[in-house]
Amino acid sequence: MAVSLELSATVRSETGRHVHAVRRRGEVPAVLYGHNVTPQALSIDARSLQRVWHHAGHSHLVDLALEGGRARKVLIRELQVNPRTTALMHVDLFAVNLAEKLTVEIPLIPIGESPAVTELKLGVLQQIITSVKVECMPGDIPALLNVDISGLTEIDQGIRLGEVPLPERVALATGVDPDELVLKVAQVRVAVEAEEAEAAVAVEGEAEAAETTGDETESS
């Protein structure tokens, strides 16, 4: 069953240091801005926001109803979380125009298995970037972008942004470099460093043995 991405909000009068009162009520201070909207200070039930955020992230449209009024489409643009308690502290909501393109950040999710990693054991999968900005109409926003890694069979082989399939009517945002590396098969540095350390110890041991032999020769 699909989860309804709906939020209800109320106008708040508390600002600045007084927003603590909002949080004590179990609500999250919010700001609504965007297309044809005068920025408004709002408050939203914390549990409802947590549920919607879990499913919506930054890329799903959410229906926001302001004090029982007509719902409008918004995106969660920024969500501040307390790093110690994980409590939601503040949220920015962007009202969208359904007739205009948007720039949104979409997660990049590896799918499949890399033979270089799982079969040949040549290295590990290293993901350099986890999301990318794209341009599209609000109704065409993808939930995520799949990055198929099944063709990675060699060390240092990777996939660049320009090689990631995009849905119809979705394009990389202006300024995004299609040659930027998304992920690659990286050599396991721990094993390499261990081998280098062992080699260094062996060389040092040989040097000490040679020095000891030289000392014994001189003393004789």
C-alpha cells in the first residue's frame, strides 16, 4: 500500500530563541518559500514529518495543507537534525510550480554485482559520489538513479555520471560534469600496505643481518 505523502502545517508566531516552545509541543519549526509564496514561518507535527521524510527525502513531492487550506506541492529542501539525539530541528519547504523545471538532487544507488569484487576478488567497490543534481519537471522527478555495476570486471574500472541511464525528460543539471566518477573498483589498500610493510621488515632484517656479519668479521 502506497504511503500518502501529506503534511499539515500551522502558522507559528514563535521565532528566534522562542522556537524552543514549538519543539516542546512535539512540533518542528518550518519555513515555506518558493513559487508565488511569501516566506511563512510554520510548525509541523514532528512524527508526521519524520514519517514523510523517510519516504520522500529531497526528491518526492509532498502535499502540504496549511491550516486546512488547499494542499500545494512542496519539496523538502533542507532538514536539520540534532546529531546527538537525531531529533528534527528545522525544515525548509519549497513550493513548486508544476509548469516549470526544477533542479533536484537524486540518490545514486548501485545495483547488481561486480565480477571484479564478488568473483575475482580483485578489489572493493568504492562509491565516490552518492547523489547528483538533475533538471526535470516536478512530475518527472525520479526517486533514485540506478547504477549497474555488473560490467565492472577490472581494477580501477569505473562508471561516470554520463554513463548513468536517465529517465525520459530528465537531464543532468547545468554545471554537472558528466565525466565525474560515480564509483570504481578499488584495490584493497590494507592488503597492499601489509605486503609493503612485510617487505620493509624483510629488507630491514637483511640489513641488520649484514651489519652483524660485518661486525663479526671485523672482530675476528
